[in-house]
Amino acid sequence: MSVDGLCQVCEVARASHRCGRCAALVCSDHYDTDTGYCTDCVAELGGADDE
Ligand SMILES: [Zn+2]
Ligand SMILES: [Zn+2]
């Protein structure tokens, strides 16, 4: 599977993952490998990580 385009969160880095929830293309910085979701979804779901 190839992923093309820019991260939909930061729009700067090249996307290398796809969110399993909203299907957004995101870079490794904005992808949570534990959940398989983008950081937006993780934040929305109330992840343990509060920034
Ligand atoms: Zn990003
Ligand atoms: Zn998402």
C-alpha cells in the first residue's frame, strides 16, 4: 500500500500513515501507533496523553 501526499494535520511533513478512524493521511509524528489513529482522533477520544 502506498500513501501519497502531505500530512493532513501539519500539512508540512510527508504522510506515511493512514488513520484507521477518519482515514486522514498523516505523518509519523501525527500517527499513534498504539491505536492506529491520527493524533486528532486520539485527542478527540480523550487519550491519556494530555498536552
Ligand atoms: Zn504531521
Ligand atoms: Zn483520525
